[in-house]
Amino acid sequence: MKIIMKIIGCIFYLSRIIGYLPLVLVVAMMLLIGGNVFTRELLNSPITGASELSQMILIFMLLFLAWCVVEDEHFKIDILAKNLPSRVKGIFDIVNLFLALVTFAFLSWRGYAAALYAKSVNLQFTTLGIPHFYFLLLLVLAFATFCLAVAGRLAQRIIEVIKE
């Protein structure tokens, strides 16, 4: 049991570390969009590739998903669950986490297949010519870290429900 909790702790630590990157990049995206509006309106010359760069940075925001799971700060709709016994709430959490794990594991797998396809056909962003492959791999990394965090939270919930 201690080994499982250590592994969960390592997964949560990794998820928190990876979660700091989007915090920095959201400021960069805000400055890029603001600068683009400024140069387009005042200088009549927008920043080349600003919309593509914003899309790329937006993919980085998905790295924050795992942090939300670790901190248990994601959206919850608990209108029905708040009146249920804690053991039943735990079972609902387990089912919900399992479904999220299966869904994002599937998205990770298909994202990896899409990345390999993008590399094989040399798919690139139109304006900047940057390959899609790397950003699709980043998407897979975001989904995979989310899966790891969900798996850790799922193990915690199962242990909590068993102990009740």
C-alpha cells in the first residue's frame, strides 16, 4: 500500500511540475494577441503567424488538465451526489474517474496515430511552416499526463472506499 501511495505521489508531483508551463505561456499568448491587435490597428501590419502561434500555445494549455485532477479543482456537478452517503459518492467518483481514464487513454492513442500520420505526410502550419507533428505529440503528452493523474486519483478513491 505504501508503494502505491509513493507512486501516486510521484505522479502528482510530475503533474504539478508540468502544470507550470501553461501558466507562463498564457501570459505569452496574451502579449502576442495584444501585440497583434496593436500592430494591426496602429501600424496596419499584423504579426505574421500570430493566429497560428496562438493555436500552438493553446495546445500547451491542455498540460494544465493533470494539475486540475491532482488538486481536485475541476468542475463538479454534485446536485444529486451531495445528499448521498460518502461511500456511494466514492463509488460515483470511481466510475467517473474510470470513464475519464478510458476516454483520455483512447484520445492519447488516437492522438499518437494522428501525430504519426502528420509526420508521414509532412503536415505543416501554413504561414510559419512548422510541422504539426510536434504539437500533436504535445497533445498526446497532455492527455497521457492527465491519464496518469486520473489513474492516481482513481487508486486513491478506491483505497478510500475500501477503508470506509
